[in-house]
Amino acid sequence: MNAYNYAKEKDIPLNSVPVSIALEPVEKLFFYFMSGKENPAGLTIKQAQEIVENFNPLPFPCAEDLFGLQRNGHWQTIVGTGSLRKIVTGKELSRSFDVISERIKTDDGDFFDVDYPSEHFGPSADTKRTPIVIIVHGLEATYRGAMVTKMAEEYMAQGFAPVLFSFRGCSGTPNKTPGGYHVGFTNDVDLLAKILQKRFPQRKIYLSGFSLGGNVSLKLLAELGSTASTERNIFGAVTMSVPYDAVGSGASIDAGWNKYLYAKNFLGTLKRKAEEQHKLFPNAFDIEQVRSSQTIGEFDRAFIAPIYGYKDQFDYYQKNGSKAWLPKIRVPAISINAKDDPFIPEHTLPDPHKDVMGAPVRLVYHDHGGHCGFVASRRSRESGKGSELIATHSTDAPVNDANGNDDRWIAKEMARAMKHIHVETEKMTSR
């Protein structure tokens, strides 16, 4: 019996069973016991696991259609993320809320930008009890993007105060130091959590990231361990389309159709930023290697690896993929992925038992949904077997088009999962 199973059986406080992780090789995990006190949430391992285990994920309503688009991972990805809307209109999804913007300086002389919805952080807002959710975007996305906007609106509908975080260099203003961010760069999200904890000590904080931002969110929880709640007021997370195995995901995005549908677009913005940084920091990396990069992996080897001190892109991926970090997480986390994600091969997804090893992490896998897509259908195709009734969040939920497609399904499901974590944590800590 390993340490986690023993602790669960004996109902030993979660904070009493820290984990150390060996990153070389990443598969080796070492458990040991230490004496410790319960965190402020008062959650034992059994309680923390109960929170995530008692969450009931809704089935993703993905009906068969005439051309099979609903069940195509690429269609789900391109439509669901808002990429198609942006290509057609040239604009991001408009926000339904006003914001207060802040530029936060970092200890290394750089900065990152944050937007706060006015109704939750303005002068007349109730800043005492409303829980906070830090939304962390994906690779080369923006805090003004469609996915962040949909998530923010659905979190507000569930009673949360969202904080819209931007990685360095992604808010429209170039950052001041070499690099900016990467798949495991947790420094700035951690700094933001520290600041929010000091400003709002009575408000619980949660993390919610998608794609690269989901990996960063889970890795940060693991790095903080039991101090997530004691020193940051972070009490849980909900993530989506997480590239847990960065080695496998990196190889996938650079192969086949992905190379032309997705990697080419990412490389365009990444290379432009690298050119600007080369003017300021000519010795930080080899610009000729960056220019000759034809894949994300080659770019990471030429740019990310030398700036952040990795041997190559494989060393970088291996040390930052969140799969190996999951056992160190100490607060409830629910993470949702699709098995047909073009970026994340199904065989790279973590095993709920072998890779989680007793941590309070719930992995939810749907057969369809693509990468950050999950465009739901509230209609089913008539077939010889009759009409299929597909579950959704509400029979009165708004849809986006005449075909009954709803591109907010995943944002609603994440907000529902987060409300479950928050409500159950509040119940258990008030006993």
C-alpha cells in the first residue's frame, strides 16, 4: 500500500502527506510521510478526494450530423475556439462587461497585464466573500480572446469574480526581458495569486486554465503543494484541454495536418516576437536558428531552451508537462479533455490511477470535443433507432445558431465544476 492509499484509509490530513517528485526520469515518484497540520480548509485526503469524486460530469452532447462535423476534432477546435469567427470578422468576441486594467511589475524587471471586471472589483463591488477565479489562457492566445471571455461570463453567472490574466507579451505590448512564458512558466500566475491574497485575504482563490494555461495551472498547484491554500488562498482548480505530456503533444502539433492547420499560425506570431526580442537581446538566443525553425519543436529548441536553461526542447517538455506533477497537488482539481483533441493524442493522457496516485485530481475524458472546442449540439439526428435525447446544462440554455449548436458548453461545464468545488469546500470547512 502506498502512502496516499494508507493516508486515505486512515483519514490522515492531506497536508501530512507531501510528495517529492524526481524529474529525471519523470516516471519515478517518491512518497514519504511528514508531520503537519491541516490547512485552513481543514480538508483531509478523504474529504478532498470526495469533493472531486462526487462531481458528476455531464455527457458532452455531440450528435451525429449529415457530414460528421460535430464529431470531427478539427471542426470542434476551429469553430469552438472562436478561430473561425475571428478569421471571418477580424474581431474577437465582444465582452459583456467593463474592466479595470492593471499592469503588474515582476521582480526581474518585466511586467504582465490583468483585467478585472468592474462589477466585482470596482468601488461599489462586494470584495469580502465573492470567490475569485484566475483565468489563464493558452499558447499565443490573449486575455481578450473568445475563450477567456466566455469563461469569464459563465464564471460570473455562477457567482465568481474572474480575473483575466495575460502572459508576458500577449497583451499587445512587448515584454522587457528575454522570453516571456512557456508551458511550465508559473512565476507570474503565482505572483498574481500572492497579490490577490494580500488584497482580499477573506476571498478564496481558484485557478482555471485551458491548453497551455491549464498545464501551468496544474503545475503551479503541484509546486505549491500544501501551501496553495495556506499561503495563496488557492483552494482548487478546473482546467481544460491540458497538454499533460508535453513531449507527446509537441510531436503531435508538428505532424501531419496539424503542422499546417495550427503550428504554422503559432510559429508566425512566435517568430515575430523573437525578432523583436533579438533587437533588444542579441545574445540571448541564435536568431538564425529561430528563423530556420519549421516546427514548434525546432522553435522551442532555438528560443525557449537557451533562454530558460534547458538542454533542448525534449528536456524542456519533460520537465514541464503536468502529468508527472499531478501527485503533488493538494487541493481539489477537475480537468476536462477530449480524446479526439488534434494536439493531444489519447495515449498521452494521464491514467486516473497510475498517474494521479491518490491526489485529489479528477480527470474527465470525453470522446469528442477537439482542442478547447466542445461545440455542443442540442439536437440529435433522426435515425433508425429513433431520436436520441442529449443532456445539456439547461433546457433553457441559449444556443448560438439555428442548428442548435452551443459553443459555450465547455465554459458552462467548467463553471459548474468550479461551483461544485467551492460549495463543497465551504460545507466541509464550516462543519
